[in-house]
Amino acid sequence: MRVDALTWQAIEDYLAHDDRVVIPIGSTEQHGYLRLGTDSVIAERLALEAAQPLGVAVLPVLPYGHTPLFAAYPGSPSLRPETLGAVLDDLLTTLHEQGFRRFMILNGHSGNLAAGAAVERWTTRSERASVDFWTWFFDPDVDAFARTLAPDPSHANWLESAPWTRVAGVEAPVPAKPLTRHAELLDRTPAQVRKLLADGSYGGEYRRSDAEWERLWSFAVERARARLSTLGRG
């Protein structure tokens, strides 16, 4: 249920019987041969598909995140962890004041975990509130399922190459690229990161079949829906 497609009266009626809401968050950053908005597109779509059968409210995606390593790639703005944490704090606070009590932050970008401590602090001081900060590709079950399809699911490789994250007319290379681990980037400047990664992908295969990707997507949607179904129950 898209909050931004409804009236405030409809949300008030919703709150009379449900206090759950999903806040998708992503990033606008380089993704090799994929859309700069890949993380945000995936997070919002995953939230909507997971929530739809349950009738749970879903906010518009927050399209900016913490991604300083990619600063040398044009079109990749970054928020500081404290800025992102403050934004999430404000969102949670105002929604809580309106009557929402159970929150799922559905995260599509690993760098956003830097705001996790701020979310934990908010939860500790907020009465009768629970927050599930869930990064879909770090879910152990999703990761395990992905690895049954192909090795090394990672940034800007086949893991994120959905039919709707690709750019029309842009073809990724067919050969697999040698894998770079995220830890190898942490002590480098943005310019050094760009020199090392070149096209931006961390490596591995750029694309798998759409049928395989659909299997992964369906599994991730079911995992998100299961967490949303039990949100705040323990």
C-alpha cells in the first residue's frame, strides 16, 4: 500500500487497525552498467511486493545513502552517517507521533548500515516501538539462496542485474570480472577506488538468466514478507 498514493484520511483509517509501516532506503550511486538508482529501485519494489498481500503501508524510498567510496564516480552523492541517522531519527519520530509503532527499514545499500546505531538509540528511547533494520542481500537465507545460483553475489554484478535495473541499450561484458572484496577498498581514496574497480562492479558475473534472477527475487520477497508478518512480535 503506497502511502504517497493515498490521502491522509486513508492513512488515519489504516492506523485504526494497523500500526506497521515500511521505510525503504537505498542510494544513488554508480552500479557499473546498471542504473545509478539500482539500490533504491530494488528496496522500494521489494517493500511494495512484500507488503501488498498484507495491506501494510509503504513510504516512498529514501534515495540517498552513505557511499563515500564512490565519490569519484559522477552521480554518486553521499550522506554522512550522522546525517542519514538524523534523517531516519526524524522520520521515525514523526511517524511514531502519528501512531505508527512497528517499523521496517528495508535497506538496499550496505553503506546505510552506518546509521544503524542511530536507529538503535531511537528505539531505546521510544515507547512501545520496534524497528527491524533489514538489509535484503545480507539476510543469511537470501545470501545462501543466491549462492546456489552463482558464486560471489556482490555490488553491481548479477545480484543486482534485474530486468528493471538495467539501462536500455547498455550491454555489460559477458566474461566474469575478477572479484574485489569490499574490505580491499576501505583504506583507499575515492580516486584509488575508481582506479581499482574501473567500471564500478566488484566483479564476478555481470548477469545471470532472467529466470534465475526471478527465482532469487521471489525468495527475497517471501523473506521480507515473513519478517513483515511477524514485525514487532519478539
